[in-house]
Amino acid sequence: MCPVENDCFQTPAGWVTIAFSQDRLLRLQFRKSSIAFRQRVSSYRSTVLSWFEGRSHPALTLDVSWATPFGQKVYQAVRRIPRGSVLTYGEVAAQIGSPRSARAVGGAMRRNQIGLFIP
């Protein structure tokens, strides 16, 4: 397994901590203050900051291996929703072929570790 690196930096929405390994974003969390990580300038830092400036981001490789297979389907569907658009959990459930699973979609979204890029 590749080593996991962390970075913490300020964004317009507050402090953000990211975890990444090679070319995969693993986790993004908002914090109330900075935490002591060795500062590392990464492509992920510039990608997160460009998102706040309204610029489109490149097709990031997100690592959602921590999610269940159902959760992974949910995250793939949610990731396809255009920026500024909204779908209900029921609509997402229908898109992934489980129209009666709106509550399960909500549960998967609650466990989402990369909320900025899987909104």
C-alpha cells in the first residue's frame, strides 16, 4: 500500500485537511482551525482552492474504497450531478436502479468523506 500524506490549509470556507496517496484523494474534512501537518504543496491543494474560485476542476481520481458497493454507486451518481443542480435522495436512488432506497442514499451521503467533490 502507498503511504498516505496529509495537508492542511485555509480556504474561503475555513481550514481544510486532505489525505491523499499518490494520485488519489482519500478524504477531505473541514476544521475549525489548522492542525500541525508538514505543509506540502500538492495538486490537490490547488484543485480545492480553484473549486472555491468557481473554476472547474480536472477529473480527480477519488478513492472511495472505504465505501460499500452501494455507497460507491451513490457517489458515482452524485458526482455526475452538474454543479449548481440538485437531486433528491429518491431521484439518486432511482438513477442507480434502487428507487425505494432513498433513506439508504441519505445514509451513504452522511458517511461521505469527500463532500466537496461528492456533494
